[in-house]
Amino acid sequence: MNFIYCLDKNYNIQALMSFFSLNKVTSEKINIYIAHNQPSSLNKEINKYEFENLNFKFLEIKNNFDLPNLHNSHVTEATYYRIFAINLIKDDIDHVVYIDSDILFNKDPYFTFHQYLNRLKKSEYIICANTIGEYETDELSTIEYFDYMEMNDKYFNAGVIIYDLKKYFNNDIGNKLEKHLINFQKEAKYWDQDILNTFFNGKYLELPQTLNNNVVVEDTDIKIEDVLDNITVHFAGKTKPWHVKGLKYPIGCFFQKQYQEIFDKSYFISPFNKTRHLKETLEFVKKSDQYCVDNYLKFLFISLSKIFKS
């Protein structure tokens, strides 16, 4: 089986955690393609560990496009890499599964992915993805957004996508997607996910939630045992479990525990916006008892160091 990750150095640790979790739960051999603008930064980290079930192949990506709606957002241009990355694969393979770097594996995904890959090959569709919204809904804001994007069917989360590469290349999808991106004139609220959804416009095979189980970090009602029942956990939303604020919530604590078990280190804090990070750190100082932090001074030192780090 073939997976592809697309990222920059800001998500190196998250990707490593995803690799560790996958390697731990599967006994099958999986090829991991990695599209990265600085591949040596991640390869150096991978080489520190043993991943007996994973075979890594790097694809260096260079972007020459003006990408929609990146100003003042919590994402970088790497979120668009999946638009270009598949065209960089030169190996003779018939499929690839795109995986977001902020996905962890609780159970072996191999056989379930194969099941849906086989269904995809027999279908008319090129991709298989998990629907998170439909036009026929009671939420007016959702309908308005579908109308704005000129879509009239359903909308998928782009965190996990199975690609039938034979159909993909035979239909020149990669080049068509790039042209679609260049000509895209609307404000992409959800970045590359909007690009992909407006391009495929509801024409895809349905992927079960367990293979792309989106969890919102700020959901206080979520139960970790329910999360672990699924094959994957995908950290969705603006607040991430590696933000200071994330440690107020069960999912943030779950993520930090996974990080500690893998790397034998205390806390992983990786802010995207320093101003927001400072506010969250000051809030932690005021209400530290609300966070799953057992070493106040160490956590505060780590958090403050991120403000002054270049």
C-alpha cells in the first residue's frame, strides 16, 4: 500500500508521530511518499528511528503559484502541496492514499483501506473521501457556502483521500487541478479543501468516518474511548493539541500523552501565531489548574521559549 504526506518543517513532529503510530499498529509494508519543501529537515529526524514497516520516499516540491487565502491564516502554503504532489510520483503504482500530517492511527488501517480501494477501482470515481457536509441541510450558513462555491451536492474533508492513479493520470487530473487552482477567483475559506471540492463537486466514493475521524480539540464532551474505537484520529479545527489552549481539553491531553510515550519528552508546543500564543500562555498562568500540566515551571519555560525562538 502507498501513502503520501504533504508538509513543511512546521509539521515535522506531527508527521513523525503519525509514522510512529502507523508503524506500531500495522504488520504490513507501506510505502510513504513525502512531499516536502525542505525534505532533509524531516529525513534527518526519520533516520534517528527505526520504522520496520514503512519505506520512505521523498518528493521535493517547489510552488510557483499564487495560493488563495493564506494571509493571516493558521496554515502555510504546504496545505496546497497535495494539489501538485501526486504528479511528482514517478513509480509505477496504481493507487496512493493521501494522509494529513495531524492524523494518528489507533488501529491497523491496511485492510480497510484495501477494501475501499477495491471498491474505488470498480467504480466510476477517481477518489474516495469522507463527507462532512451536504447541500440538503438545515444550516443556512452551509447552504450559502455551497451556493457561493457553486456546489450543489456534498463536501468532503481532505484529510484522507484514496486516489485511483490509473484514472487520475488517464484523465490528466493533476494538470486540470493546477489550472483550476490558478483560475480560482473565490476566497477559499478552507484552502485546498475548497479547491478539491469545487473541482470534484460531489463526484467521489464515500469513505467511512473511521478512516478519517475528525475530532474538534475544544469539544469538552468527547470521550477518549470513543476516539480509540476508530482507526484514525484527525485533529481538526483551528485549536490544535500542540497549542497551549489545547491542553485544556481531553483531546489535547490525549495528544500530549502520545507525544510523551513516543519521544520520552514532556510537552510539545508548536504555535503558529506568536501573538495568539502569548495570549494563551498568559491565560495558562492565570488558570493553570484547568490544564493537564503536571510540571508548571517546565511547561511555562517551554511555552515562553517559543515566543523568543526565531
